[in-house]
Amino acid sequence: MKNDLLTVALAQISPVWLNKNATIEKIENCIVEASSKKAELIVFGETLLPGYPFWVSLTDGAKFNSIVQKELHAHYAQNAIIIENGDLESICNLAKENEIAIYLGVIERPIDRGGHSLYASLVYINQQGKIKSVHRKLQPTYEERLTWSPGDGNGLRVHPLKEFTVGGLNCWENWMPLPRVSLYGQGENLHVAVWPGSDYNTKDITRFIARESRSYVISVSSLMRKEDFPSTTPHIDNILKKAPDVLGNGGSCIAGPDGEWILEPVINTEGLLIETLDYNRVLEERQNFDPVGHYSRPDVTQLSVNRERQSTVWFDEE
């Protein structure tokens, strides 16, 4: 059946690092190209827009009250996405025009949290160009905590896409069993995992999640090379001093619901990776294992999820 097949595009690209407008233009070009190749879903890496905070580990990011860290953080914030201000409107319009769904990793500066703190957010835009979920990463990893804030459960949601049900998590969230189960329990059968850029991250867990969930798993990583740092970046000399030639080598890949590779990790290659997925394979693999269906015991173990959008203040208006 036609609806059983879904063509997906994995956008393994570098950002125009910490440049919001230029990175949006690059993303838009990828969307148009993916549509021309009949893709119905395109996925971009973690915080591609406007980029991952590589400077933290290269410039003594934990040094308290450092002017270097303050200036870099402010530059990052200036290039973050404020969804309420329409920063993603042009991307939403392209999604609608091309009838393509999008998972996009962004640095979000949300007004509903005061408008100054930053979140690693995974945005889902449907084929009608509507933003249907914004998942703020639950737990920033290690040095990420020096620049990102912890998110909440509001974005732990799945979405219909033809016969598929898609959901997604950011980077090491994918190693957190309970967030995974929160998506499985909503019927997820196409899992999107986004990463800043390394086959070290994707080569094991992609197949593991696929095997555990009996779902397709798409892992998408960005690229980042020394030459990708714009010369206009604040404190660029400090950053380049310790930067290796390759900070993110990609590693984007797809595993099938049997846990076997459909697309093995691709490294050091920039561009779109296109594959077509068959929903019927999910049904075949669920025959002997369904982690939230016939192979579960909800009378013994259950998961409770708080999806309330967190805020410091609430106002009761008369």
C-alpha cells in the first residue's frame, strides 16, 4: 500500500556556526532539495540551528565569571530561535509548500521561560507547516549544562505521518529508558534521534533502540570541521587554538525494526541521505515482541509522565 512507504531524508550538514540567518538559509535549501527527491520527512541534527556550543570545552568553559564565556554565551543567545517571534516561519512555509514534515534541532530562547535562558529543543513541523511539538532536552549533558537549561516533558509527544507514528529525542536523552518508553507507549514506530555529530554516538544506540522497540530508528548528526568556524565569531582565536580538525564527523544512519542496518553510519560526508521505509516491517517484528503491548505487564509496572510546560511563575487572572 502507498501509505505504508515513507521516504526520509537525513540532512547531514554543518551549520553556518552561530549564525542564525545563514543557517536557516542552508536548512531551507536542504528542504527544497529533499522535496525534489520525493522525501516526505527530513531530519536535521541536534541544535543545528545555529550550532552546538563547541567553544565550552575549548575555552575553559567552567571558569566562573569569565568575560570570554559571557561574550560567547551572549553571541549564542543573540542567534538563538525565539519561536514566539516567528523565527521558524519561513521553514514552516516551506514545509507546507513542499508537503514535507521536519524534525529540526534548534537552540531555543523561549519567552515562556523569561526569554533569556537557552534550551536544546527538537521541533516537529508537520506537512501542513504547523509546529506540533517543541521538545526541550530534559537533561543537558556534561559541559552542555554550562550554557543550556534543563527542559520538561511537554514535548514528549508523537505524531502521525502516513501509517507511521514518529517521535524524537535529543542526543543522550536517547540513553534514558523512561523518555524512550514514554514515546513507545504512545505508539511510536519511527524514532528520531538527533546528535551534534559523531558516529561514536550513533553506531551502537541506533540499532539498540530499534531492537528494543521493534521500530525504525533514524539517527541524524551534524558535521563540524575546523574550517566551519566563521572568522567573525567572538574569540575565534581562542577557539581554534585547541580545536581538532574534525569536531563532528557525522555518523547519520538508519536501523530497521529488527535492529539491522538499513543505512550504516556515514562519516565525513556532507549532504542528504535518502531512504524509503516500509511500515509493514514494523508489524512483522511486533509479532514476537511489543514492549508496550503484548510483551508488557502494566498491572505490574507503569510510567507516569508530567507533560506540563514548566514555568517559574503562574498568574491567576480574574
